[in-house]
Amino acid sequence: MVRTFRKQIPKLLLVVIAVALFTWWFYSRKADYTALADIPQYSDVDTQSILAGEDIKSKLEPSYLKYIKQMKGEGKQDAENVNIVIQGADYAAVSDFGVSKQDSIGGRAGTALVQNDENSWAEYTLDIPRDGFYQIGMTYYAIPGKRASILRSLQIDGKYPFFQAKMIDFKRMWKEAGEPWKDNQGNEFNPRQEEVMGWQFQEFQDAESKVSEPLRFYLTQGKHTIRLTVIREPAAIGEIHVFSPDKLPSYADVHKQDLQQGRQESKDKLLKFQAEQAVLKSDPTLRRIEDRNPASEPYDSNKSVQNVFGGSGWRKGGQWAEWEIDVPASGLYNIGARYSNPYLNGIPVQRKVSIDGKIPFAEMNAVSFDYGSGWQIAGFGGKEQPYEFYLEQGKHRIRMEMQIGSLGEVFEIVQQVTQHMSLLQREIYLVTGTNPDPNRDYELKKSIPNLIPRLNLMAKDLQDGMMLLYSLGVEEDSSQVSTLGMACDQLLDLAKKPETITARLDQFSDKQAELGTWMTSLTGQGLLLDYFIVKSPDQPWPDANIGWAAQSWNSVNDFLLSFRKDYGGIGNRYSEQDKVLNVWVARGREWANIIKRMTDEEFTPQTGIKVNINVIPAGAMHLLMLSSTAGMAPDVALGVQADIPIDYAVRNAVVNLGEFPDYNEIAGRFRPGALIPYQFNNGHYALPENQNFSMLFYRKDILQQLGVKKAPETWQDIMDLIPLLQQNGMDFYYGHSPDDFTPFLFQNGGEYYRENGKYSALDTPEALKAMKMWTDLFTNYKINKKADFYNRFRTGEMPIGIADYSTYILLSTAAPELTGWWEMKPMPGIPGKDGTINRSTGGAAQTAVIFKDTKMKNEAWEYLKWWTSADVQEQFGSELESVLGVEARWNTANVEALKRLPWSSQDIHSVLQQWDWFKEREIVLGAYFTTRHITNMWNEIVLNGKTVREAVEDGIKEINKELRKKREEFGLDVEGQEGDGKGGGS
């Protein structure tokens, strides 16, 4: 044994050395700044794409940064000494709907204009005294709506000056409804958030905060008309201000003035103000968070304490929070904070800081917080020479607003490169077709003008973006920069080896998607705050962390605590002596926290039934099976995947809900097609909680440019559109998962199974026709087999496609530049004999079940009835969105609740139209073989060239064998069933 080990020592040493060398290389590598040294200096090369004139972006508004650059390049200057105020009620024209005048809103004297309905508008006339740049602001009052911020678009003289004017974001105000509440174990939880009603003033600014100052608008002398159009949420307009741009003084000038006025530095003062105690904020998602670092204040080694503020929830442009500080004596103070910025590797984040409603000096417009995995303490302006602020004795308000600011220019560069890459790829497809032969040399250098210079210059632009990042304080070894570096290297390599471009088009496309994802990820700049420090300049900054001994003891204590603390339990816990309903939730803790609080506040007082909530990992369905097998199953489980209830039903592990006398009444809350997957042998074994759905997404601007006047309604419309798209270097998107086959099957009148799941029905004429229609999209119409639809939709390469709910969320939250230029419609279908278009499709998501072993069956049914009711689902959806943002919008299966959630009227109308055709496939024993072989059929037909009938017949044999095998295993009737697929059908 020892001898064998000795023989392995050299090998082990080699492995250790190799790992050490790789680690050294990985952490020491930096960008190669000489990579472009051998590239010619291009001065008069036309790098414009031949498609640039056809590209929709050339027809739309420029970005704000391009607009300003162009205007300043023409010598345009700020106007001076102008301040125009227009009363909201003094409009020149308004829409004939959704607009009204109201008096004394929010205690304000006089009349205001209220805009209620989406797409309603109001116009105002301006008389501009001189040419120049102006800024615009608005006094507004948020009318109660759907809890979202207020969105307006701004047109000047009938046009958007730049695309950021299409969406101006005006925030609501929120505060905590009370102190944090504690469960019966002493753990602390966030209080409810309530809206604060009141008038606010806000300058028009970039909704994403990629511009660090309020937007400038160039206006010539004379009359102009501005129009404000409602995109979302009602609000009253008090006044509109048009004024000369503010010019903030520098810190040096302000500090010099303070000293000239005899203002003295304060002495012997060091004050802390806890950041979790924000008094006002722009968004209910800004909240307290637990931090287990023992230096965080306050801290309890045995309890959960919500002791810090912000985090990843404080990452969107324009989100702000306000704190109150109380200064004991007038004087000059340093202000700083204990903070953590662990989110974007190597990248500092910025906040705009104002005191008592004003930005003290220009530097506070962009206060940087350095990256670091742990906690830091620094003053505003740096730890070495922090700024000094003059504060009068008494209370003051500090506001910090998230902004991207300086990184906006980098995003502009990367956005332009991805646009150029997109146009170039479309040009290549015009030469090669959308499915080029990777082994053929298309001689692209001859076919595409200036191909090599364009690739090299795109690489140079990316390197310029990297250098700009470094100048902003980004660390050179940051992994966030490597995405740009790898894209730069790929472009340079393609320029050196243009003959390989055709074979590497997928990589080229993937790199565009990576750059798009990179921009999206970097716009979310979170920041954690523990406390603010207001101190005299003669006082040292406190330490950000405690000593290693205390930290080590804290780690040991947490380890020991893990043996006796119930980490799965949520909120109030009731002992086993009580009669308690045990509910398991297969979702995140944030979801479970809301469910538990609502249960304790509403369900238990109403019914007297005590409930314990436990969290299991989302998707960990094996835990339910193990608990059931061990006789330790919960009474109720929420978040159960759609294919699980029937697996448990056949094992007699879950309750048939159809046994309850009011089941049909409760089932009426959902679309009938949504209940199909949970039916077995005339039983009903689950209630749907939420519901996915597929929709048609399309770019209005691009379709209009192509001359397409309305969105496609049928699959024939889609097939007629695809050639037009491909002629213009674009494509239609559709997926090739088994779920993507379902619409074709149901719309053609087919089914997955017959005779209650004994046989597959995929050999019927309807199913064969459906399979041919689906695969024809890829074989005859040559649409892309693989694509990142979200990113290609943004770039315009795929201006139309079928996608699910997650795409809606992405476009709503991460593509602000497309606001107003895309729509979601019901998916295309097949017309029937009466002309009705059949749009049937599914989208099963998550369910709620009752386990058979429960001793509280009636109480469990009461809980499911309460949980799936419209009022509770609406409240849960609203609470969830207020905590986690629009990204967590709850797609409830309750039809009435869905209508009440904060959807736009147009979007909810489209969703409800699609839901009229909601139909989900049956879940039968052995159903997993069906989805597996549908994938195989697609592969055989599309990739291997088999005929549809041959591929389907091969799959049917295997599916029927598995269906028979599973029915035999569970003792179900299999008489007459054939394993070779002869069990019926045509």
C-alpha cells in the first residue's frame, strides 16, 4: 500500500503544479492591449452596412448620448436664465378619453390635470425665449393604481427627440407600515409596505439612469408643443417646468465658500444612523435584509435580524431611499457608510446623494462604492480625504438614488457593436442563406464590402470600451471585462481568417447574445448598507469588521446552531401537541414568508386552523416522494410540478379532490383546460396555482417597416411572412421542445392518447399533419434551429416569434429601449370551418395537493380553497411583486385574480384571449416516454432526413411499449393492448 502510494507521488506533484500554474495564470491574466497593434489605421473606409438604410434602427430615434453628441458637435449650448412654469390644467389639447380636471388633489390649492387611462395624452404650448438646451421637470401626484411607478412618454412638436423620451419614469413613495414583526421564535421579518401619498417634483431623466444628469432638450426660439402620453398608471399633473440646465458647483468651490463664511469643523462627534430604518423610498422592493456578519448592527447570534438595507433589490436605475439624521450641533461633518458591494466582480457602483432635497455639489451626483466581497467603511469622497458637509443643528434628510451614470457610455459602445454585428450577420445570410454549408467557401470578402475593416473596427470599439471601464475604477482582472475581451479576440480572429466565418456563424451569434446579456447584467448594480456615519473630521472612521477571534467564534456558534435550528420552518411555529396543518412550499423563502404571513394574519384567524409552513427547494419533488414513503408526508404541498400529482395518485398517495362536495365550484376558478393534467380514472388530484402561457411577440416598428400592417393570426400568415423576413436577413422564432409540438397537435384536432392513456394517439392523421407542420418550419422554411430569442428580438434579427411568460418579463424589465415598440398577442392558430381560429396550447406550471396520509383532510381542503381564491391570489401577487419586483409577477391560474394584477390593459386582454384556448395534455402512466420520443421524432425528421410517418411510427412503437409496461406495473387494465403499436388508430 505504501509502495503504491509512493509511486503515485510524482503524478500527484505534477497535478498540484499544474493546478498552481493554472491558478496563477487565471488570476494574473490581463487584457492584451497590443492585440490591435498590427491592424491598419482606417481613416476613410466606409464601414456602413449595405443594410443600414433598411435597418429599423436607422429609422428610429437616436439614443440620448448620440443626440447630445450631435447637438454639441453643431455648437449648441445651454440656455441661460430661463424658467417657464405651466399649470397642468392649462393644456392646449387633450385626448377625448382618460383625462379630467380635478380640484384640491392631495391638499394642493388649485386645479390639476389627471391622466387615468393608458394612451391618453395632454399637450402644452411653450414659448421659448432663446435657442438652447433646456431641462424639463414636473410636479405630480401619484393616483392609487396597481402599485407600479408612473410611466409617461414625451413628444416635442410631434416627435421623440431620442428613444429615452419614450419612457420617463416617475416614482411613487413608500414607507414601512410599522415596526418589523417577530415570530414566536424571536426571528424578525420585514413589515408591510404602504404607499405615501403626496406631491413630488422630478426632472425628466433616463429611466435606466444611464445618464447621470437630467435629460437636456434642444429647443429653438419660438412656439413648441410638448405632449405627455400615459404608458402606465394614473397621476395628476400640477405644474410643468421648463428651465435652463442646472450647473452644480464643484466641491472645491462649495468648501471654499463654507470656509469664507466662517463655518467651522465640528468636534468630537461620531454618530451612527441605521440604514435599515429608511423613512421613505421609491419602491416597496427596497427593504431590510438579514446579514449574519457579527459586525453588522444590530446583531443576534441566535435569531434572525433584518439589520441591513438594499442588496440586489436596490439595483434598478432611479430607485431611491431616504434616511433621517439628527445633528447635535452646527458645523462641518464627514458623511460615510458601512457598505458592501459584492455583486459585480471588480466594478464599483454609483449612487446620487442629495441632502435636504438638493445635491450639495457636482461630485455627489456620482458617489462611487468600490467592489469588495466583504464589508467596507468609507466617507463620501474617499476614506483619506472625505468631503466635508455643512449641517445645521437638527434633522436632515439624506437621499441616495441608484444610477449607472458613467457606465452608460460603455453600454452605448457595446450596443453599437452588437448592432453592427447584427447587420453584418444579416448581410452574410443574404449571401449564404439562413442555413449555410459550413464546408463551402462563399468568398465573403468579395461579397461583403469592407468585411475585414469592419470586423477590426468593431474589435477596436470593444477595446475602447474596456479602457473606459478601467478609467472608471474597474479592476483589470475583473471577470466582467473578460466578456468584452473574448468578443474582441473573436472579431480579430474572424478578420484574420474570413474563410472560417461561415462555419462559426453560431459562435458569432452567441457572442452577440453574450454581449446583450452582459449589458443587462451590469445595469443591475446592487448595494448593501448597514449604517451611515456622520462624524467630526477629527474622529477616525470606525472599523468595518470585528477581529478574527470574534468572527471565528461566530462561525462556530452558527455551526452549533445548525443542529437545533429549523431552517426549513417559516414564521410562527406550533408544537406537535397542537393540532397543526403542515404545509410544505417548494419555492424560495421570500415566497414562503409571504404565504406564512398571510396565513397567520388571515387564514388562521378566520378558521382557527394553525398552520406550520416549511420550505423545500424548488423542483425538489423527490423529497415529497421520500417523505410519503417514510410516512412523514406533509398535509399539503404547494409548488408541486404539474407532472407529479398523477404519479402520486396512481400510488394512492394524494387525495382525490373530487370527493369534496364543493370541488366543482372551486374548479370554476380556473380554465377547464388547466385541470386536464390532474385528472386520472375520473379523479381530480390537484389544483393549479399558476400557469404558463405561450404568446406571439412581435416588433411593431420592424413589421411596419416591412409593410406588414397587422400581426399574423394564423400559421399560414406566419408561413407567408417567413420568406419576407429572410429576404431582409431576419427570421421567425419557434422552439423545438415537446411543448412546442402541443399547439399544432391540439389546433389540428389531435390528442396525445386514446382510451384513457392505454395507447398513444400520435399516429392519427391529425397528429401526423401536426408533426409535419411543426417540422416543416425547420426543414422547408429553414428557420433557425437554435437562437436566443430575447437578445435577437432586441437587436431586430428575430422581430417576431412564439415564446412563453418568461420572455414577457424579460422584455418588460430589461428592454426599456423597446418600450412601446413591441406587443404580445395570442399565438397563431388554425381556422375552423366556421372561421374561428383555434389557438389551443398548454402551459401547466405548479400545483397544490393534499397527501393521503393527512389526519386533517377537511382542514387541508379549507386551506387550498383559501389559498386559490381570487382575493388571496391577488394579494399574494401584489405582495410578491412589491418584494421582488416585476420579475416575480405572479402568473396565477385564478382567472379573476389575474385580471386584478398590475398588467397593462392591452397585455391582459391578449393573455385572456389566449387563455380562452388553454388546453393542457393529459398526464398518464409512462407519459415521460411521449415527450422523450417527440424529441427523437423532431431530431430524426429535421436533422436526419427521415419522413414524418417513418419517424412517428418508430416512436409510437416505443411509446406504446412503455405505456403497457407502466400499466402492467400498477395493475391497470392492459387487455388487448399491443406493444407494437397496433392498439388502435389509423
